[in-house]
Amino acid sequence: MPALKLKWAFGFPNATSVFGQPTIAGGRLFLGSGDGTVYSIDAHSGCIYWTFKASSTVRTAVSIDPALKSIYFGDVQANVYRLGAAAGELLWKVHVEEHPLARNTGAPKLYAGRLYVPVSSGVEEMAAANPKYPCCTFRGSVVALDAETGKQLWKTYTIPHPAKPTRVNQAGTQLMGPAGAAVWSSPTIDVERKAVYVATGNSYADPPVAYNDAILSFDLETGSMQWARQITQHDTWNAACLSPNKASCPENPGEDLDFGCSPILVKLSGGHRLLLAGQKAGVMHALDPDQQGKILWQVRLGKGGLLGGIEWGSAADGQAVYAAISDLDSANPAAGGGLFALQIATGAKIWYAPPPKPTCLGRAGCSAAQQAPVTVIPGVVFSGSMDGHLRAYQTSEGNLLWDFDVLRDFETVNGVPARGGSLNATGPTVAGGMLFLGAGYSQLVGLPGNVLLAFAAE
């Protein structure tokens, strides 16, 4: 692998976290930001073509139509947008969920003239820490929109039935349930079976359901649920479980073992197909999409937990699936981290690359945990760390090929003061001989930052 050299840096104003993994098409980058600004940037120079201001933070990646005429994305108020790719003009805006604490975090998936939108929350899960909040009523969903007009074609909730009153907590607040099963990540399209697959998060409130911490299959055309394969039962948890009074914590709480990753659909040389899904439990799962999600193999890679296991995304090539481990330990920042390569067919471990000792120890938010999505290209796999390092590994043996520390100030092409931070919610994007990386994550834990970096081979 040739060494990568920093070509330019771009600063996001008034930001401490970088959201929206860059999408590249036609020599342009498209990405959102914390203040809701969506950018179209020249990939080679970092110069801005246009900006658009959404109603709120844009965490999703941007989806682009094959003709490069329109882009699509969502914000954290559950609005979905269609803009003109060339000039950034608004073509339509649709509110896909009325729950006040709903949001879009996973990229909408564009296929055959339809846009499949995942809906998440997370905010209600945190709101439950207030004993006066009537936890909980949010349900995850998938919404199919006509890509041209934004008209809703169908909407299916991950929990089929809405919440009902359950019990009254110590503060006298009426609690509700079931709730949760948010869809954090982008849907996966199965053209052969005419299905769309999503991975769900934990439940927020009792009673237990069969749809949290699960892989769900929906009919592409109608939205009807075809099957649900739950991996972790009774994983009902909210932020009240961390409070001293635990007023709204479920009676038998779980560990918050979401699926934050999109299911990866792969086909082996013999034609057999698998769905690969990494979980915060620290386990990589392989399911059979042609047998209603039958579990084929499961391999434990980490301890798992609240901020543990496989957080935001794995990657696969023809032979292996690559999974980074968080297992963040706030009491021991040097703990956690590491990257695994597994055989797709069997789950057998090919190699393990342990995390180097963080060079930022002593700084609040520094950690060896590797929470960022993994990116793989032929021969090389990239994994970002909470310690601000992006590392490139050899896919065959796991040898370290390249390491870049983003924890410094950068001179930017747009004149905005910028510094790198933890690599968490987004991973690197590689296209046209260049690599693009957003650096900075101050939410929950992590080192703040506000920079987009562009690299090219020397």
C-alpha cells in the first residue's frame, strides 16, 4: 500500500462532533453536519460548490440517484429531504414520524425509484432518566417513499402494536410500553428475494417483545414483515437504569445490546447467501436470508455492553468479514479495541490485530476503543479509534500498514479553525484514489473535533 498524504482539511464551524460519512459521486463530496448544513465539496480541492441548511443536525450519510441528479438524507427531527445534486435546491421535504423524539440516523436506501428510510430515536431512551417522563412510546420503523415525489408508499413499525399503559412509577408517572427497537443503520436491499432487511436496537420499556436486538425482513413492495430473527431476548433498558432511583427502569433490565450496524448481504462462491450482523454484545452473527434468518454461526469477539462490542459497522470482501471492537472502559482507557478478520463461510478467526496503547492517555475522552465503522478496499482494511488514530491493515494477515493521528490542529481550505478528535460515528470513505475522513466525536464520551480530512497516495 502506498503511503497516504494529507491533501486538504475542511473545518466545520461551531462543531465538536463530525456526522455524516462523506458520499462521493462525480468528483464531489456530499455530507451533512452537526448544525444541519449539508455540503457539496470538490473532492480534489475541498472548495465548496453549495450548501443547504436543514432544520436540524444531519447525522445520516447522503444517498445519490444513479443519474447524479438528486441527493437524499434525513435529520434528527425525522425529516427526509431531496435536493438537486448540482445546485442544492430543495425538491421536497417529508416528515416521516410524528413521535417528538424520533430521528433519522441511518442513511436512506435508494432502490428502483423508492427511498427506504430507517427511523430511530435514542433520545427517548435517554429521556426516561427523568422520573416524570412517561416512558416510553417510540417504535422504530421503515418508511418507503416515492423518490421522485416524496409520497409515502408504506410504513411498517418494528413493533407491530403501539404502547399501552403498564405501571405507575415511584414518582406517580404512568409508564407505557412496549417501545424501542429503533433502526439505527441503513437498510439492506435483497433484490433476489425482493426484501429489505434492518437491524434493530434494544427495547425501552416493558413488556418484552420479539423484535428488539433482531434482524427483520420486510417485503420491498408492500412493507409487510416477512420474518423476525431476534438475537437477544428481554433486552429492555433505558437511562433510568443508570439513575439512583431507577424509577422508570424496567423491572428486569437488559444490557442495551443494540445492533447499530447494517446487515451485510454476501454470496459465497457456491451461491449460498448470508446476512452478517455485528452486535454490541460483542458477537458477530451469520444468518441465512433464504431460511427466515436461521442462525448459521455466531462468534464472540468482545465482552460487549453499553458501549461495548461491535458499535457502528463492519465490512466484508469476498472472503472475510472485518469487525472492530469497542469494549470501552471509562475506568481503564487503555482497555478495549482491536480488529478481527473472520471467514465468511464459517466464522473461523483469520487474524486479530490488538489495539496499540493510546498516545493520548490522560486526556478526557481518550480510549483504545474502536467504535467507528470499518472500511475495506482490495488488500486493505481501515479502522478508526477513539484515540484519534486511523489505521490501515493488510487484509490477508492483519499487519499494520499505515497510521495517522488526527489529534492536532489543521489549517483548512475554508478558513475555519479545526482540530481532529475521536473517530466514532463515521468511518473513512475511499473513492477515486482518495480517502476522506471526518474526525471528532464529543457525545457520551470521546475527544471533540470538527475536521474533514482528504488523503491521496504519494
